[in-house]
Amino acid sequence: MEVTQVNTGISYNDIRDLQKGLMSEDKFAEIYEAYYSRIYKYICYRINNHYEAEEICSHVFEVVISKYNSYSSQKSNFEVWLFAIARNAVTDYFRSQKKRATFSLDSILDMILPKSSPEEIVIKDDSNEILYMALAKLSDKERNIIGLKYAAGLKNTEIADLLEVSGSNIGVVLYRCLKKLQQELEKGGFQYEK
């Protein structure tokens, strides 16, 4: 799955206004429009529950409103700050559930791919089951990095800033994760289409 970087339209002056405590309704609407989809996809990817993801996403934007004056462009860019809030909200959700979560790519695929025929759905479900089992073998950190990269569409450097590690570390972790997934998929009988 390929994710393209989106021009959010949030300018440096807009971020300075946020720092001064001057968030207008228009500014919030602009931030919401620019980031809602990516934040929602990331949360869905991590928790595998559309309804809960909507609630958590709403909470993320409530935090943005209440904490916008604590944002500092010297510490990180706005997007990294926003996804840190989302990541913390997901962590809080898991703590409140007190169980190890499994996740699904169905919600993301449903948003991206057109509706399929019944035959295609059965084939996709079989393939996804193998993928879910392979993803479950990754650590929480690895699944989180994959979620930030492919569901949220963050760059490696942005993920590195968020997790406070080096960009090369993220690249290595992603490479190793994808290799693990490939091996697990092959063990599960997944066949690549050529």
C-alpha cells in the first residue's frame, strides 16, 4: 500500500498563531480538515474498532484545542506533536482495556479499495487472516511503527522524532518488520501474485 504525503496547508504563521493562543474556529477547522483522516486511519489501524476510533479521534482534537498553546516548533514540527497526542490516546485506550489488542487492516482497506464482489471478499478475508496472524507476531513497538508509517503516512524522520530515536533506526526496524512479515506470510501459505 502506498501512502502519499499530503500538503496540509498549515503555514508557519498559522503555527505561530497557535503558540500565541490565538486558535480561531477557522484555524481549528483547517487543522481538523487537514489531519482528521490520517489520525483516524492511524487509530483504526492500531485498535481495530471504528466506533472507538471515532471517540479517540475526537478526544485527540479536544486535546489539540486545550493544549495548542503548549506546542513549540523548536521541539518538533506540528505534525509530530499531533501524532504524539494520537499515539498517547491509543496507549491510554489500551491501558483502559487491560488486554493485548489485535488489529485489522480491514478498516483501512475498506476506506481505500472499492467494494468487492462476494468472491473477492472471501479471497481477501483468507489473505487478511494470514496477514493478521503474521502481524500478531510483531511486537507492539513494531506494529506501532508500521501503523505510523502506512496508516498515518508519516515519514521515517517524523516517526523518529515522535518515538525519540534516530531516523535510520526507524528504517532498520521497518525493514526488519517487513522481512518478518514476509517470512510469516510465506509460512502461512500466502502466495504472491505475479
